[in-house]
Amino acid sequence: MGTSEPTRRGFLAGSAALPLAAAAHAEGAETAAAVARDLDRYLGFGNKQSGGDGDTACGRWLASELERAGFAVDKPAISVPWFAPGDCAIAAGDARAALWPQPIVVPTPAGGVSGPLVRVDGAGRADAPLEGAIALVDLPYGRWSSALAKPIRGPIDAAFSAGARAAVVVTNGPTGRVIALNADGREPMFAGPVGLLAPADATPFLAAAMAHAPATVTLGGQGGRRPAFNVIGRLDRGKGRWITVSTPRSGWTSCGGERGGGIAAWLDLARWAPGALPDHDLAFLCNSGHEYENLGAEESLKAVAPKPAETHFWLHLGANFAARDWHEGLFGLAPLPGTDSQRYLVVSPPLLPAARRLFAGLVGFEAPYPSDRISAGELTAIIKAGYPSVAGLFGVHRFHHVEGDDARCVPPEPVAAAIAAFRRLLTAVASA
């Protein structure tokens, strides 16, 4: 009798908790099903280059979803670069390979430009004079993202300063494919034509560079500027305390792992927040122009975002929200059931204890960083603009900016698990 009563009480307590656990499981399953539908829709728009057909259709869909959730929606116009490639290639002897023209594209003449091929290493060192040459910039291995990164921009600038006629950049990374690089969206970054070469295609050109053999680079096509638009949904309740949630939608490829998880999370929070956060005004921003160094986000900050003094909290959902992890090495790439750990959670310093608790067990996110130590991308611009309390995420998965960043790269279940944590974070911040 002395032990049976506590045991009975424990059983009854556990039995009472069972419906709650079942409800939580059902809610998680429902969220995962909604995430799967949203991911399918997002991926179905295809290529997401800013101002293109996929980006435009996606933006209209997201605007309609905000309206359905009760937001007043605007679609502010922005201007973005575009380029439709024609003949873009490097040729040396019998070898020929396609190039990805680096935006904003500086095209070559119709017949291309020619010169001896000279290898330039990641430190900008060349093994022969570059005057009149084609610089073959052999990047170190990395998960590259932006041409503004010093290990990329430095060697290219150095090559043109030394007289190179064009630069071909080998984007060495996990997949062996070209890694597209974000660029300044207002003017060309480089003094001459720049093309990106897949590491899998680079071997004959590295050999040609050892002999300083002649090569020809052609970057042809049509380009200019075209309209795109951001999306902002507002639910202004007159509270004078805004919670803002933002995410980009555009990118170089179909952007499954890069953007898909963030889009699905943004949609989930937009549907959930009006009922869950009744004491705040709500703003949901989705920006185009991301691949042009956050061009659309900068326009949103200047023109339509709630002002810092009126903003209680800003959550930014950046790249690699919950992308798949992969085995990498002797046997190439093989998908894993887990989530890529190269995702970073950044919060204002006072939020660190709560973030560590709320994101425990979520790989990468479980070790948050203070916003006065590290940030990246659009989150940096948000912090710099003076918003007092922020959280954001960013990362670079293996197919980041690579053709093939498709449904394989973004399973819905880990996206749903991360969404649950961000719901908890928003609830905690709103009640503080």
C-alpha cells in the first residue's frame, strides 16, 4: 500500500498527459503535411531568378496566401538585373566547357576574347604574367555564396589589375557543379568578363594553364534590367508594437534547400500569428532581388518596413532553414535523413538563454550566436538599421546556389520541427 498510491497518482498524471501528447503529435503531423504542400508549390515554380516567371508567379501566390490569412497586402516594385545567356563557354585546344556568366554580366565581343591561359590561386598569385591573358582563378574548396567574399573578389580584381582580358573562376565545392555567386545588383563588380566553371569540367583547362596554352572565352547573350516586386502583408491593429517576419523568395536556381524551408516557415507563421499573437501588429515581408546582394530587402527597409522605434521584434528566415545533410567523399554525395548542421541561429544578446532552451536538439540552431558577434545577409542590414530585438537564421547547404537544389534537399519533417521552435520563440518574445 505504501508504494501503490504514488504509482497510481503517477499513472493518472501520465494518463492525463496522453491527450496533450497526442494533440501535439497530431499538430506536428498537420504542420508537416502543410509544409509538404507549400514546398511542392514553391518548387513547382521552377527557377526563381528575380523578376523571372518563377519568381513572379511565386510572389503572386505568396501575396494571395497573406490575403487569405487576413493581411492587407502590397507588392512594391523594384528594378533588378537580368541576363539570358547565349554562347557562354571556354575553349582551349580540343576542350570546351560551358560557363555561367557572372552578373552583372560584362559580355565579350561576338567572337570572344583570347589569350594564354594562366592559373591564379586563391591568394591571387599567378604563375605567369597576366597582361593579355585569360585568368583561370582556381578557388579553394568551399560552400561559396557571394562574389563579394574576399577569397573570390580579391583574386579576380587582382587579375584584371594585372591586365587579364577575362577571368574564369573554378567554383570548387561539394557537388562538382557550378556554384552561382551573388553579386552587386546596381553595377558590374569587375573590370572585364567573368565566367564560372564547374569543377567537374576544369581538368583540361587546368592542364592547359600549366602550359599557358591559348584559350578563348565567350560570354554572349541579352540582358538589362527588369521589374520585380517585394511582398508585404500588414495586420495593423493599432497596437503600436510590430512583430515583423521576413524571408527572401528569389535565387539563382529552384532554391529547394536554400529558400524552400524558409518560405514554408514564413507561410506557417503568417497563418498562425494572427490568432496566436493578438497583442501586436504584424508585418510579413517577402523580398525578391536576394541574389543581387539583398537588393529587395534594402528597398523594403527603406520604404515599407515598420520603423525600429515601433518594432517589438523582427524575425528573419534566411537560407538553409532545414536542408538535408549528405555524406560527402569517396562515393560522391549520398543523402542522409538528418539536417545539415551548417545553419546558424542569431539572436539579440538578451534572448540567448531562451533561444538555447527553445532550440535544444535542433542541430545547428541549438548553439545560437549573439547578434553583436555574427550575422549575415539580410539580417545584417536589419541589425544595422537599428531594430532593437531580432532573431534570424542563415546557412549554406551543399547544393546552395547549385542546379539540383530540388525536393531531395528539403524534406518537410525537419522544416516542421524547426517551425515549432520558432513558434515558441515568437510566443515567448510577444509575452515578454
